[in-house]
Amino acid sequence: MTQQMISTAIVTEQELYRCHRVIDFNKQEVFYLVESERDPLVEYAVRALRINGEYHLTCTCPAGRSGTPCKHRRWATAHAQEFKAEQKALSLREARVERLTGMGLTEREAREAVAASFIVDGKPADDATLVRVFGPHKQPSKWEVEADSRRYQGCTFSLLK
């Protein structure tokens, strides 16, 4: 299964904002509506059609209907790539939150740990370090506090003895 190669190297943020991902649940299809540059009330549909095992993008703009490659296909492709990268990053974050909760953190602590940019020796912190830093910190019991205060209580000292 191959896919038509479309260069998305030079797609601006403004062009990406013109793309709207649409899910048609009736047809079980995902496609894009891309706003026209000339008239923001006009949208062109960019769809992926599978022909002989290969995906081909179509566009309803005048250039796309004539079979000429158009900018709307390029923009929709760039938007789809960005969407997939965001979904992958989200999936990796959720998996890490799940790992950290399995190691003893609450969900709130795990989400806080994953959101933090915690660097150790120039590298992102590993899971064990995050659990140690963001996990619950045990408070000493009353007995431990009293024992420590007796142990470290000052002794009387005199130079005149």
C-alpha cells in the first residue's frame, strides 16, 4: 500500500488554520474542508481515495477537479501529519501517566510529573526519579519526632570543670 507523495515543507500556520478535519460517521470517512484564500465562505473538500491499493488525494477546487496538483491537498496533508504527531505525543504522555500511577503516584501526581520539564544530568528524568520527586512524602510520626528531638537535644557543657 503506497501513498501519493506530497511535499509539505513550506506550509504556514495561516494555511494550516484554513484546514478543518471532518469525520463523517455515516460513511466512516475522515476528510478535510479547506477554506479558499479568495473567499473564506468557500470550502473545498480534500479526500483520500484508495485505488488499486494506493491512496490518491482529490480536491473539489477547480485545479483539483482538472487533475492538477493543488495547494489545498498540500495543506490538508500537512495538517494531517501535524494531527498524527499530536495524537502520538498524547498517546505517549497517557502511557507514561499510566506507568507512573502503576509505580505508586496518584493520577494527579503522575500528570503533574509528566507535565513538568524535569531534567537530571542534562536528560529528561526517568520514571523512578519522577516517582521519588513527585510522589507522596512520608511525614514522620509523633514518636519519631520525639525520639529525634531527644537524640539531638543539646548536652550541657562547661569549660570550668
